[in-house]
Amino acid sequence: MGFRCGIVGLPNVGKSTLFNALTQTQAAQAANYPFCTIEPNVGNVAVPDPRLDQLAEIAGSAKKIETQLAFVDIAGLVRGASKGEGLGNQFLGNIREVDAIVHVLRCFENDDIQHVDDRVDPIADADTVETELMLSDLESLEKRVPNLTKKGQQGDKEAKVAAAVLGRALDLLRDGKPARLTEIKDEEEERLFAQAQLLTAKPVLYVCNVNEEDAAEGNDLSAKVFEKAKAEGAQAVVVSAAIEAEIATMEPADRAEFLSDLGLKETGLARVIRAGYSLLQLLTFFTVGPKEARAWTVSVGAKAPQAAGEIHSDFERGFIRAETIAYADYVACKGESGARDAGKLRAEGKEYVVQDGDVMLFRFNV
């Protein structure tokens, strides 16, 4: 499953540099002028998880396969995007296709790098992008809600529910607030709200791009972004795109020492992934055997058949049971055989809710 994150922001905030570093490619041409990125570049990256390494070692797996995460580098936005200014229409269309927005904000001073508004103010930058997204949603809902209300009054039950939930979203937008703050009362409202594909309903992760010396603790500018994120129920992380770009060129064995010298315990990629998983309420389960140890991603709350379906649709269709071992038990018992002998292997049925770190073997019949 994984998830697809759209990297957005004003021109020249470090989006493409960050994308290149995260995906360890040079697919996005980083340059010091607006609209350098026109077509969205997509990079799939392996999600690092030390648990997979340990499981593979215990099982003697011939290979390891991490779960994948997609980053989409989207063209820089300017004021008026909601009306088609710059690359506005394309920008908004690209955002509609992602699961979450990774909003890169410039939190560093550098006279050599031009800012589109000739100032460094990450909060104003965030507001510029958010305003364009809200204006787009506002225009959309001002057309849709009256039509849904009319249908609801004529007896269309689904339209009545949609009018109610989208009407609340419209009220928020008119008040200058994003649609993701909309109160959702039940599963039917949740389904119809999701179908509306509102841009400001997508979860947001703010990435504070700082200079190298601020990578460990952040700075005054990034602190303001964290305050904004907390108020919105969003997430924020501090990353130095310059450091990530340097790490991407290193041999894996050299990265830990380099990070330690900078006072960092992990890469920016790891921080972005962890925050993204939390934001989208995702978890990881594993399948382990002599041929391979593999990580898979599902949503929090997913049941065993859904997890089986991530591997193959036949597994979900013909699901019988899931032989399940908690990660800690698998490690403590030194593998499946030890866990079985210790009574730690459980046979779970269709209603079992998958837990983060579960090691699972699916039994099915089609």
C-alpha cells in the first residue's frame, strides 16, 4: 500500500533538492528560478525499518523487501493558482492525486537564493499555498452544495447527507479555515466527504528546510511552523535539504558517523516517513520466510483479510485465517518455531485487527 506524498511549496524553498535527496536520484532538476519543476517527478523509496533487518536475520531470509513510499515533486505555486495563474491548474490537479501534502517551507536565510516574494517568512509562505487551495475548494463547493441541497429536498437521501457534511466544510472555508477541520459525524459522511476530493481535506506535513547548523534543533522560524502545525492538528519536522543531499551521495556505512557529527540520530527521510505514517494512520506488518522477509503497509484498523489482500487479491478472497506472531514474541522466541512452541503463535480470523509489527502467515483457499 504505502502512500503517495505530494511535495509542494513556493518556488525556491528547496522542494526539488529535498526530493532528489529523499529518492537518492537527480530526477528533479533543482535550479534557482521559479517553475523549474513542470511535470511532477515521482520517486519510490524504500521505507527503512530496523525490525525487518532483525526478522530477516532470525529467519535466515535470502532477501529483504521493504515497503515502498512514493514522493511526487509538484511544480511551485504562486498567488492566483486557483484561477490558473502560473502552473496553477496543473498544480491543483497534481495535488488531487496524492494522499498527503508534504509542504516544504523555507526556514533559512541565504542571499544567494532568490525568494519569489523577496522575504523569508515560512508562515506567510504556508498561508499563500493554503489560501490557493482553499479558494479552489471554495469555488467547487459553492457550486456543488446548492445542487446537493436541492436534490436532498427532493428526497435523495445520499445528497442530503452530502449537502450536510460539505455544507459544514463550506462554512469553514468561508471562515478562512481548511476543510480538514470539518466535523465528520458517521461513516456515511466520511465516505461522501472523501469522495469530494477537497484539496484542503488532505493531511499536511510541514517540512522546515533549515541550514546545516540548525538541522538538529531547528531555529526561530521552524519553531513558528511547529506552533502552526500544532494548532491545525498537522505534523511538522525539521530537515536540512542540503544535508540530505550530501547523505544521498555517501556509502551507507559512512552515514551514521556523518549524522552523529552533526548531532543527528537519523536521516530526514526517516523523520518524514515516521511523521507521515502517524499523519495517515498507517502501520507495518511483516511476512517472513527462508526466501524473503517483507514489510507491508495497511491503515490502522485494517482487518486480517485486508492485510492479506495487500499481498494478493486471492489471499483476501479466499481468506481462512492468519497465523500471527507479535514482533516482540518472534524476536524473543527466535523465530516461528520457538513462538509456536511457546504458545505465542495465534490463529486469527476475519475480524482480527492487524497490529503494528505483526508477523503474519495467511491461510487461504480459492
